[in-house]
Amino acid sequence: FDDGTETFLRRGKPDQALAVKLLFSDEYNKGNADISLLISQLKHMINDRYGEMIRQQQNLVHQLLQYNSYLSMGLFALIVLSAVYMRQRFAVRAAQLMNFVRSISSDGLMTRTTISGNDEIGELAASINGMAENLHSAFDKLEDKIKLSESAVADLSEERVRSEKLLHNILPAAIATRLQGGEETIAEVFPEVTR
């Protein structure tokens, strides 16, 4: 502690009376006031020198916060619009395509979809339209062949009736019946026939 020479070389236990005297002395209060004045002057000098710069930085921070807010709102709007676009572009069109497939199974192969586009859903819709067209064409051809077959069966039945009439005209009824039953060789033995 100070030994009076301001060298602070004195060692020993603290002297409470001396400490009270130092803390409440005029010299200590004057030194404390001088330091407070210097700190206040330094603060005013810093405010004078850097106050405008600090205000500019605060304005820049405020503008950056505003731009950040605007950018965040814009990005949010972009995300919402993207979601709506994706829903319209894919989800709604996929649901339409499923309804179209269901209508083919219930309404028939004449149903066609109007879904188009260069994406996978558009290509799938075009392929399903092509398949439905091919199936419809195949069923038309099959119906034509069935009609042709029915006509051939009717003609065959008519020819069978004529053949039976002709067979009954030429052969006795018992022989004709056996031939119609599937026998190929019809030979009978007559023991009382001359040779």
C-alpha cells in the first residue's frame, strides 16, 4: 500500500484507518472525478467520431433485415406456387389418369383421355389411349370373326342336314343311322345268301 511516496512499496497487514482516510480523502475524490470526466469526454469523442458510422451501420442492418423479410416472403410465395404447380401438374393429372383407366374398365374401350404433355403422365396417357384403341380394334376383329364363324356353323349345319337327307335317300334308314353314329365299316353277315 502507499507509503506516502506513491510507490506502493509498503508491505504488511491492511490498515483500516488508513484505507478509510484514503477513500474519503479530497485527493481520492478529486482523482475519481478527474477520471470520470476523462471517461465522459472519451465517450463523447467516440460518439462524435463514430456516431455517424454507427448510425449508418444500424441503418444498413435495418435495411438488411427488411430485405431478408422480403426475400423470406418471396421464397415462401415461390414455394407455395411451386407446390400448387406440382399438384396441378402431377397429382391432379395422375388422378385424372386413374379416373380415365377406371372409365375404360366400366364404360368400354371407346373412352379417350385428353391428358397431354411431354412428361411421364402425358406419355402414359398417350400409351393408354393407344392400348385402348388397339384393344377396341382387336375386339371389333374378334366380333367379325365370331360372326363369320357363326355363319360358317350355320352353313355347316345346313350342309349336314342336306347330307343326311341325301344319305337317307340312298341308303336304308338303319345303315344311315349307323353311319351317322360313327361306324366306318358296316358289314353284315347273311347266312342264307347264295354265292
